[in-house]
Amino acid sequence: MEGIMMMGVEGIKKTILHGGTGEKPKFVTGSVTFHFRTELCNDERTVIDDSKKAGMPMEMVIGNLFKLDVWEILLMSMHIGEVAEFCCDVIHTASNSDKLYPIVAKSLRRIAVGKDPVDWHIHTCGMANMVAYHSLGYDDLDELQKEPQPLYFVMELLKVQQPSEYDRESWALNDEERLKAVPVLHGQGNKLFKQGRYDDATLKYKEAIMCIKNVQTKEKAWEAPWLRLEKMANTLTLNYCQCLLLMEEYYEVIEHTTDIINQHPGAMKAFYLRGKAHMEVWNEAEARDDFMSVLDLDPGMKKTIKKELAVLKMRMETVRRSRNVSGAIRF
């Protein structure tokens, strides 16, 4: 069935491309799964995003203050299996203070390629933050951010589940639920770590960090609430790094611990883990400097650091002997 009808909401026009089945679902606070395609309202109907090409449908929680709230309006007009096209005026895709669709699209694109929507591990200097603030990292989204325009959304409603029928992902939680989830995820990660399931533990720690960072973005940087969340995130990041160290992901450990040290020079555990990682990749001077920084911050670590320096010395002597024999390092 095809036909154009007004949605009863100013600025939205709907065209049904393929009729759905059954009665209209009850949209309470359940999970809604759907495919979407976003197009510009130009002659070419330029495609901005397409969840089918990305290889994964979108899941959203009705009534959970999803940032692009017009999608709730669109989906709640649909039947299961229905495919519909919606023409939405600028007022529904942007506001004076926050160009909504480009920001949402950035997060969805990152999720689709397995990245964190909030860049939880990246800490940059003030100038880099200024540049990042003015760019979303995608040229087409930057252009849409600068010049908002009406958009077409082609939606296919796949599934509607009531709250008792699904487990929400962390991105679908509100701030209070995210903070409640953090200690649970932290405990699960610790249990998996003790079982030697380091890869599974990293997923729990990472999800907990994402919960914290989502909440932290709404706080003013370096004020008390922000710092409390930062401390929680750093603890989890260091647990994450412990797993990476045992998984022999040494350069990633160096990256994450350096991020923490640059922001918080008194983070003793970050220096220790970075020193361990530097030792594993034969960075003698860097490892020694990090271990000495640990001693400066916590003299009680003297016995542990003495052992680490002894291991470092032995490894480097082995390397030097190998060089003398063959002229090259053999691993």
C-alpha cells in the first residue's frame, strides 16, 4: 500500500511503502528494533546512513529520552514488518543549540564498526579538544551540522519487545541505571579476571567505563562530580589494562596508561603497568623511568620494584649478548 498522509505532527509527512501485519504494537517502554536509511532531501536523495549496509539493525528504548526523539514519533505510527518513508522538517532533526541528527549519526556509525560511541579512552589536550568540538570526524555530518536541512527517514519496523522481554544494552540505560550498573559490571569483570578469562573481563570493564563516560559528559570538567566519575573510570581502565598486559597487548597498555598519566600524574598503578608493558617490548629506559616513578609515588613498593628492575636487567643483558653473537636481536 502506498499513500501520503500527515502524521498529525507539524513538519512530518509519511508514505507507506510496504504495509505491516497484525495490530499496531503497544509502545510502552519496550525495546524497538528497526532498520533505517537517512537521505538528504535533494534531487539525488543522497544517502547519509543505512543500517542494512552497516550490517546491523538499530535498537531503541521507547520513552528513554533517546536524543533524536522524532524517531519515537515515527516508529510509534508503524506496524511490525511495515516499511515507511518519513519526510521530516528541520525542526525535528536539529535545534538551535544542538544539531541532533549528525551527533546521533556519529555514535551509530561508531557502534556499527565496533567502536565506543563516546571515545571513552581518548584524552586530548585543550587545542585538540577545540578542534574535536568543531568536527564530528565525518565530512558529511560536519556539513549537515553547519547547514541543517530536512531529511528523509526510511524505516522498517522489525520487532517490539516489552520491558520484561529483553535485557537492555548499556547505551539504552538512563544515567541512574548506568551508575547502578557500574559496580555490577566491575564485579563481573573481577570474577572473570580471577578465572583467567581475560578477554571476557575486558568486555565487562569496557562496558562499565562506557556507562561512566556517558554520564560524565554531562558534568563540568574537573569539578567534584566529574572527578568522582573520572576516578571510577580510571580504576576500571587500569583493570582493563591488567587484562591487556596478560593478553600481550603491550602497546595498547602503553597507550591507555599514558592517557591516564598525562591527566593524572600521581596515578602510581598506571606507571607500574606502563613500566611492565615497556619492559615486554624492550624499552629499557622507559621501563626504568616508570618503575622509578612508582617508587617516588609509593616507597612501599620498593621490594616489588627491586624485583622488576632485576628482571629488566636480566632481559636486557640477554638482548645485548644476542646482539654480540649475531648482530641482531632474535626473538
